Amino acid sequence: MFDSFPGAVSERMDRSTYHADFRRVQESGIRHLNKLERGQNFKERGFSSWEAFAAGEWDRALSLVEEKRDAYARQFREAARRNILRRRLRVVELPVTPYVQWELFVLRLRVELGDNIKVLDARKISDIEKHRPVPEVVILGDAAMYEVLYDDDGNASGANRFSDRSLIRETSAGFDALYERGDDFHDFFDREIAPLPPPAIAC
């Protein structure tokens, strides 16, 4: 699974170029958008909820998640208008990092608004990750695939763009297989996240 990915040819894009290309391809008539998220620590500067989380203001961070409701709702309405099926698989290592604990509250809002998100315990894919983690990718139909990149501090820095359709099909098949293994979002959240105390933040 994902065997061809490490040696595949890609085009490096900075963050603004990636976002522009992503929007263009998303509007080109694709029918599905799949996101595989693997990292356990990121920084989301400019997102007020994350800023509060990073400052150790847990209750405020959770209340500020609601600021994204209208933006997410518009995003999903636009996807529905374009007949794009969106799916996300969030791989989670246990015990969860403070970032993932916070992020799953954000994803809970997305699920409430109609996003199709599953959570996969990383221990279930230890056989697949013997040599390397599964890739951090966004797949737009069979038109384009992006390996999302981050700097050493966890900030989004751009993406590697892949256009080889056989590679995209192979990676999509891997995503589908892992998505089938994933837990229902609410089941995972209620079992692993809801009982946790506020995290100790060291950002």
C-alpha cells in the first residue's frame, strides 16, 4: 500500500501556489476529495481557536471553534453544489497529543455540518508503517494529488503536486482501504476524547 509514493515525481509548490492550484482543480469537475491526515502536531496560526489553545486557554479555544461554523457550512454547500464527495481520514496515535485533542473538537463541528470523517488508531496500521508513515495527502478526483508539507515548526509551507494518474489511483485505493478500517468519528470521540481533562500545553 502506497508503495509507489516515495519515489514518485512531483512538483514543489509554495503555500500560495498550492492553494491557487487546489482551488482551480477543485472547480474543474472532480467528483471526490479525499484527505489523509497523519501528523500529530501542527500549528494553525491565524485560527483564533488554535491561538487560544496554544496560549493554554482551553475553554476559550473550544468556544472559538464555533467561529468556523459559517465558513465550513459554505464549504460543504459548495461541495454539494459541485457534486463533490468529501472524505477525511484522521490517523491518531494514542495517547493523543494536545494538538490532536484540540483538533478533534474542530473536526466534530465539521462532522456536525456534514463532513465524512473517520478516525484510525495508528496501531491498526503498524504493519503498513514498518518503513515509513502513510503519506499526508489530499486527492482531488483523478486529476491531482498533493502531499501537504510543513516546516520544522509545524507550520504549513506548501505541497508537492502529483499528476501521474496511475499513482493517484494507487494512492486512492490505499486511502479507500484505510478509510474502511477507520472508526466512526463520534464513536472514537466519545471513547477517547470526551473523557480527557484539558491538555497541558507546551507550544
